[in-house]
Amino acid sequence: MVRDRNRRGIIAAVAFVLWLGYMVVGLSVINAALPTVGGEGPEGTAAFIGLVLGVVAIGLVMWAASD
């Protein structure tokens, strides 16, 4: 368990930036590489993965802010 609050903040910040990168760049790349055809495509799964990763990233932010 990481006890240093500064280190926890850095871990949370890195996780948050990686999540933002996935949401901005990753979803665009997935949508361009595998477009939706007939209402079916990978963007729903990619968005769900982004949602789950976002919950994890925000959990890390809350963990970093705790005493």
C-alpha cells in the first residue's frame, strides 16, 4: 500500500491522463478503423470499457485524496 500522498497523487494523475487519452484518441481510432455498419460495431464495447476505466481512474483520484 502506498502511504505517501504525493506518490498516490502521481499515480492517480497518470491513470486519469491515460483514461483521457483512451477516451479522446482511442475511441476515435477505433471508430475510424472499424466503423459502424448497419448499427453494429465495436464502439459500444469500447465506450463501456472507457466507462469502466473512468470509474477506476476516479476511484484512484479519490484514493489519492484520502488521508
